[in-house]
Amino acid sequence: MDNIFSIWPWYVTGPLIGLFVPLILIAGNKLFGISSSLLHICSIVLGKGKLRGYNSDNHKWKLYFVIGISIGAFISVNFLTTGKVKFLPEFYYSLNGFILLFTGGVLIGFGTRYANGCTSGHSISGISTFQLSGIIATLAFFTGGLLYTYIIYPMFN
């Protein structure tokens, strides 16, 4: 149980994440990403015929993947931790913290739509399948994160 409760090293988690790409390709799917799951949820709510050009049957696994992430997070927080897990650090319950969270959420949402995918889709699937767009998007994600961390975030602290 100590191995489950401790932080896993990069040389274990990296290859585990990397194994998703061949598994997804073997399963017949082309890309791995979480942001397109919203499109699938919308197709379920609106009905299959409401979204033009989208075949929800080919993407059911994405909805199950999101549900699995939620269940896994619940299990981790409630059963696989030795102490109390804080949702957010105290700073984020202030006005400045709220502004940072809201701004970050808007920027991430805009960037995900603008890049036509999220970090997991571009960085894991895109780079591993040698897509130039994956490399460019990943560089942009990291650049934006660094700029926000070292320039914008200090202005609010």
C-alpha cells in the first residue's frame, strides 16, 4: 500500500501515460484528448442529429473516460489518502484568487478551442503521432503557462 499512497516517480508514470497512445490506436481511435468530450456530452443532450458532421457513436469512450476520471478522483481523495485533502489553497478563496482562477479558466477554454484540442490531445497524441500541430500547440501551452506563472501570477500575490 505504501507504493499506492506515495508519489510515483516520473519514470513510472511517464511510460504509463505513454501506453495510452498505442492502446487507443489499437482500439481504433485516432486521438486521445479530454476537451472533445464536451462535444460528445452536447450531442447526447441535444440528440444525435443536432450536431452536424459529428458521429457520437465513435466517441462514446470519451464520455466513459471523463466519468472514469471523476470516479478515480473521488476514490483517490476519499480512500487513498492518509490526510485531509484541500480543494484549493486558502489564497484562492479571496477576490484576487477568484480573479486568477476565472482568468485562467477563460484562457484555458479559449486556448483549447483555438488550438483545436487540449494539452493531453496535442501533447500525448499529437507529438507521439508526429503531428506538427501537436508540437506547436505543446510549445504554445508551455510558453503560456510559463508567462502566466512568472509574469501574471506575481501581480496578484
